[in-house]
Amino acid sequence: MIDYLQKLLGQTGLAPHGVCLLWDPALIWTHVIADAAIGLAYFSIPFAMAVFLTKRPDIRFRAVAWLFVAFIIACGATHFLSIWTLWNPDYGPEALVKLVTAVVSVATAVMLWPLLPQALALPSPEMLQRANEDLMLRVAERDAALDALQAANATRDHAEAMLAQAQRMEALGQLTGGIAHDFNNLLTIVVANVDRARRFGSDNPRIVGALDAAQSGADRAARLTDQLLSFARRQPLQPETHDLNAIVEDSMALFGRTLDPSIRLRVELASDLWPVRIDQGQCENAVLNLIVNARDAMPDGGTLTIRTANVEGEAAVELQIIDTGTGMPPDVVARAFEPFFTTKATGRGSGLGLSQVYGFASQSGGEVDIISTPEAGTTVSLRLPGAEQLQETT
Ligand SMILES: Nc1ncnc2c1ncn2[C@@H]1O[C@H](COP(=O)(O)OP(=O)(O)O)[C@@H](O)[C@H]1O
Ligand SMILES: [Mg+2]
């Protein structure tokens, strides 16, 4: 091997290639220029490829790509050597460079063919683009489905919460109504016997005082059972056809003057309000309870709006009491209609105001709901069926 190399590199006495071309300047320089241009191009192409390969680690078939780089450099070298041998007869080194080029090019060719099916299977940029668009479409579809699912879940949760609330109020109503009813019967015995004792007559002021105290306690108990019965929808109502606006105006006349001047009053009554069939006394109570609550919620003043309107789609009449007061957090809203639920100090709140409103609304075939935002205010909406609508359904 060493001998072979020594022989190859040590050759002397050979003629430079230019001799074969008879030193014809046209031939010589055309060869020189063409070989130089090819050589330069062959050196520049692998340089660009090498830069590309190092910057893009994701590129596949890297081994073959690097072989390409080596192969093109070797080809470039052979062209520069062709220029050199025009004047210098170094055919041994030229043969060696050609040999290296041959090895690299054969290796490249051998490695390239088996890769062809894989390279053909690679998706084109257009295919990738289409797949991408398809994917985006599916993502959008999935997002929409997810949104719909969330909305459906929210609706279901809301319906479940409403049902649970209605069931709780129903159970509370039955319990309260049962107790109040029995208690009322017992109260009748107490009142009748206080009356009887009075009729026996006594000049003893201590006996009279005791009877008076018993009487006033029994009266208070009777009022309490009344309120409980109205929550339990067991209050004997005397429904008559009324103008809700007139009832509101009466209540305002009764109560408006006692409102703190820091509370601005806005009364917005619909002029063409449909008549409603309700118990006047209970309705006045309900309006007063709502106004008292609104006033209590605005210790530092605010605006109290009382609004009536027809609800077209439902043939109902709506009364709204809106305040700009303290509002209620959701857990208070959830319990506000319960009898005896109060957040007010003992002696200030009985917790029976909204339960009366609730009982009155349901017993009249209507409904009541609260929308409240802490620190912003509360809107209580009382809906009562229009008198004509009620007649149609009964
Ligand atoms: N307009 C309102 N603004 C803020 N909170 C209210 C309002 N109305 C009712 N509430 C809340 O609901 C609770 C129950 O009201 P209610 O049944 O009238 O009882 P009471 O007024 O005796 O406390 C109140 O204690 C209060 O916490
Ligand atoms: Mg109240």
C-alpha cells in the first residue's frame, strides 16, 4: 500500500495537461475559467447546505445530507486540480482526490436510493397546510361543543338549584303552616278564656292588668301566626279585582312621609296597567315589607324606585322595588324568603317580611324573585297574574 502510494505520488517526467492542448490559449483559458467557476460553485453549495443543516436540527435524512456536502466538496476539489494539472503534472494526487470523490459519491448514491420511498412519503407543505387547516377546524368545532356543554351544564345546575330551593320552601311551608295552624287553635282557647275571665268581672286591678297583658301577648301571637300562615299559603285570602297602582299609591301615602330625606324616591307606574285579582290587605303588607327592606338597606341614603309594568308574554303584572343599598351576597339571597331568616340585629328584624311576600305571591298565583349585587343594590320583582288571565285559567 505504502509502495503504491509512493509510486503514485512520486511520479516524475510526466507532461502537464496543457501539452495535450498544445498550449492553445483559447482552449487553456476556457478550461481554466469553466473549472474555476464550477469549483467555486461546488464549494459554495455545500457551505449553504452545512449552514442549513446545523440551523435545522429537525431535518430528516441528515447522514445522507452530510454525505452530499462531502461529495460536492470533493467534486469541487477535482475541478481545481484540473486547473492545477494544466501546468503541473501532479496526476498522482489528482488520482487520489478522484478516488476519494468516487468513494464518497458511490456511498451517497447507495444510501440515497433506499431513502427514496421514505422521502416520497413525506407530506408536502401544501399537505401539511391542509392538515393544519383541518385540525384548526376540528379544534374550533371542539371548542364550540365544549362551550355548548358548559352552557347546558350551567342551565342544568341552575334548574337543579331552583328545584332544590322550591322543595326547601315547600317543606318549610308545610312545617310552618302545620305549627301555625295548631298554634292558632290553641290561641283561640287562650283568647276565649281571657275573654271569659274578663266577663266574670273583677275590680282587682292586678287581675285586670294580668288579663290585659295576657290579651296583648295573645294578640301579638295571633299576628305572628298570621304572618306564618301567609308564608305557608294558608292565609284565608279575599281576592278582588284591584288596580295595583292604586295599592302602591296608598302604601306610599302611608309610608312615603316617614322615609328618610336622604332616600330619593322614584315612582314609575305604568298608565295602562292591567287589573289584578288579589287580597288588598295582603298586597299592601307585601308592598310595605318590600319598602321597609329597601329603606333598611340604605342607611346612608340612596334611590328607591317603585315601578309597575305589564309583562306582555305572560299576561302578568309586575311590581319592582329597586334600591341602591347594601345588596345581598348569594347565600343571603338563597335564604331571604325563609321565615325568621334575618341578618338584622335582634329587635330590628323579624325575618318575616319576605316570607310574607313569598307566601302572598304564590298564593295569588304569582311569583317573586330577587336580583341583588352586594354594595350595589337589590331588585325585588313581584309578578301577579292579570285578572283576565286568571279568569281564563280558572
Ligand atoms: N332590599 C334588601 N337589601 C338588602 N338585603 C335585604 C333586602 N331585603 C331583604 N334583605 C335581606 O333579607 C333578610 C330577610 O328579610 P325579611 O324577611 O324582610 O326580614 P327582616 O327585614 O326582618 O330581616 C334581611 O334580614 C336582609 O338580610
Ligand atoms: Mg323585612
